Amino acid sequence: MDLLDLEIVWHRLVSAASEQWNALLSTAFSTVVRESEDCAVAIYDGAGRLIAQSPNGTPGQINSMATCIGNFLEAYPADQLHPGDVLISNDPWRTAGHLNDITVVTPVFRDDVVVAFLGSCAHALDIGGRGFSSDAQSNYEEGLFIPISKLKKAGEFDETLLSLIRSNVRSPNLVLGDIFAQATCNDVGATRILALLDEFGLDDLSGIGDEILSRSEAVFRRAIERIPDGVYEGEVVSDGFDQTITIHCAVKVQGDSIVVDYTGSSDQVPWGINVPLCYTAAYTSYALKCSLAPSVPNNDGTYRALTVTAPEGCLLNATPPAAVAGRHIIGNFQPLALYAALQQALPDDVVAGSSVLWITTVQGTAAGNTGTPKAGAPFTSTFFVSGGMGARRDKDGLSATSFPANIAMTPVEMLESVSPLHVHRKELRTDSGGPGQHRGGLGQDFVFTVAGGAEFTVNTMNDQTIAPPQGFAGGRDGTSGGYMLGDKRPLPAKSRARISGGSVVLMSTPGGGGYGEAKDRDPALVLADVLDGYVSVEEALSTYGVQLIESPEGLVLASGTNGHDGRPA
């Protein structure tokens, strides 16, 4: 195959994955998948090597899927699969790190031979147990554990398995609807792969896969060679559950290979914030690719130069039956520790400390005329509210954009249309972004209640309420976040809380860290920040040393401010 055909086939593979992704979003039932896009899809060759993914997809899921396919094939080798079979599991240690992420894998047959696999992973709105929270002390408490099983056998759903799932979750129609959507999207991808093989006269994806993976590996190895050989160490602190914990990272570079070792991190804890090694590896590879080679296709080839290690029993290599529901909280800290280490070698290629993902689940019973669901019906609503992203060497951080997670915020209108939630206010937090030559992104205030006056439960899963996102290169830390009941009583950061009817909950998400010295920020940019409401007049003067005065045209820089003559910027 010449280079032109190779390029065409590569883009067709990505296009097939994108169609698979769009089919999942179009047919999903829950807002977690349909609106927040907490899901990922993948295309593998017949040997189970990740060949392509859609341009969208959460890092923790897609990168976990790169390795979990081997576990599926270990349980069901290709010679034990038949046309119409579909596999499923949510084993945290063999798929994506916690029970709420369900992985569905479909083999693609051509003349009774497996030529490819299609995979999809999506966050289930509910998986039973205590509900989606971090306060369980064992994986057994966290919900329904689905071992690697056949969801469909020769084209027919396993009704016993479906009944088991339906009987163990609080929102069976939404959960099963999303699982059916995952199987459907895999079918869409399979159709496109078979058409591609026919059009280009290929027997399977193995030959084209060899070429794509070897090229991806070569580019990634060249990117690693930019880092001087050595060992670089970084560390960040998380609030933890009942005490702060440490994530320590050592990046060992030798030639065109790299080892990331988390020795020195805290031990696993008796709460649901532990991380299986598969998820640790997923966010490590994502952070490195973002920094070193963001344009390299994400596939099996990009993982060959990277080794991720953590001591068994460490917080980042927790052993069963550790509670892991909130594994994403600590998993989001890994890139922050990795960048704290890499800034020593590649200061231009890292992002300052960012707000980790904040997830809130509200459960209760609809009361009165509150729309969907009907009065008296139980409801579960999970939504994401992002803080600020850290600044970069040459750019401000993005506001209301968490990093490294890339989950979308569910639109307020959608939240209110499918649940009794009522949102009072959603706005950026002035002065929450870490000051610097480049300012950290702002966090936000999100204020909600449950309409109808019924009592409800809030499951909070967040961090950085004690230690805020770090600033880099002289930039200052962002502002920490927190939950409040009304404006008086703080709510726990990683537990369930029963809230009396009519009460209002305030979420204040953290701001990202700044990059570079605040005194080096262009005064015109400080003025623009004040006019936009990102920075207060007081902060402009006390932190940035920029004095603003009122004029007939509005706020302007005071005469003499870094050479400015007092005219509007």
C-alpha cells in the first residue's frame, strides 16, 4: 500500500470510530453519556491491538480500553467467539477502574474469522450499591460487579444477565438503554470496518495496523528523545478522604524510552478513592502525549515506549477488594504530579496545576409537579462542574475547564428538564484564577436545589478544597473550592449528605494555577480581566501592581502604569 492509500485508510479508520462515537451519543439514554460525553470508543485489529479511536473520548476510558482488550481475549479467546457474540464487563482491575464504567466489546467476523474488535466504554448512571460516592470501604459495597461475560450469544441478548442488571440498579431503563446503545454503536463501527476491508481488498486489519502502529511509535519515541536523560521528580497533595495524601512521581528518561514510577505515593486507603493500576497507566500516558506529542494518533504504538509502575498496595496500584468508585479524583492528580516533574526538563511543554473533575450525584424522590420524573418516582442525577485549567507558558488557563479530564458540563436546561433539579446560579468566580504572567483559568459557582420541597441526598466527589492547584515558574496557586449548604454550613467533599427539602447547595470549584511572575503580566491584560469580571480592582492593584482609575470612558490604566498614558487600553 502506497503512502496515499495508507493516509486514506487511516482517516477512514478514524472516521469509522467517529461514526461509532456519534451513534453512541445519538442512542444513549442518560445525560451522563448523551450530554456529558462520559464515554469512549475504540477500534482494534484481530489480535486486540488498539488501532484507532474517535477524536473524542475521556482519557481514563480510552487509554484503559487500550489494555483491557487483552483481558477480554484471555477470558474468551477468538476461537470461543461466534458471529453475533458481544462481551461486557465492569471489572475495575481489568477494564476502566471502577464499577460505573461499563465496557462492551464486539468481535467482527469475516468468513467466520475474527478480523477486528469494536469497543465502547460508558459511565453507567447508577450501578447499585451505596450510590456513586467515595465513602464505601470495600468494592463489594460499591455496586454490581459484572465479570467478563457474554452480553449477547449468537445475536441474542442474555436475558438472565439483563435481569440481573435491571434488578440491581436504581435507574434500570437508563442503564440498560446505555448498554444497548454501546452494543449498537459497536455494530455501526463493524459495518464501516467490513466495508473498508472490501473496498481496499484487505483480508483484515493486521497489515495496515503494523504500519500505523510502527509509525506512531517512531514519532512518539522521537518526542521522548527531546528530554535530556535523567530522573525528574514531582509531587502534589490531595485532600484525601479523612487526611491529606501524597502523589509522588519520578520520570526516568533514557534515550527514546520513559518510565514513570509512583513509588513514594501514599498507601491505599479504606475509602473509595483508590486507583487500579490500569487507570494510573491511562492518565499517565495521556499526560505524556499531551505534553510531548499531541498530534500523534493514540493507539497501541504510542504505549510501547512507556512503562508505568507503582508498588502493589500503593494508592495508585490498589489491590482488590479496595473501594475505587472515586478513582478519577486521584487519577486526575497524576498528570499534575507528572508535570510538576517535567517542568524541570520541559518548562515550555507543561500546564500549571488545574482543577480536577468535580462530580455530584443527587438522589431523591420527585415531589409535586416537577416534570420528569413523575411525582413519587425516584430519581438519580449525575452532573459535572469544572473548575479552572492551569495557565501555560504563553497562554492563560481556560476557565470552567477541568484538566486532565475532558468531561462536558450537562447544560442547565437539560438537567432541569430530566430531573427535579433547579439551578439558581452558574457563574465564574472572580479572582479564583491563580495570578501570573499568564493567569490561571477561573472556577465557577454553581447553586442548585431540588424543586418541590422534597428531602434529597447529595453525593460529593471532588478535591482541592484544602490544597489548591499549583502555580508554575513563579505563578501563584489558584483558589481552592468547596461545598456549602446555603452560605453557612460546609458539606463534606467526598461523602453523602442528606439535605432537607428546599435547601440550596453552593458548589465553588477551584481556579487553575498561574504561570510566571504576576508582576510580568501586561497591564492591558489586567485591565481587560477587570472589565470582564475575571479579576477585581483590588486584586489588580495588590497582586499585579496595576492601578485602575475611573474616567469618562470607564476604567482605565492610571497614568504612568508601565509606560501607559492613562488612555483606555
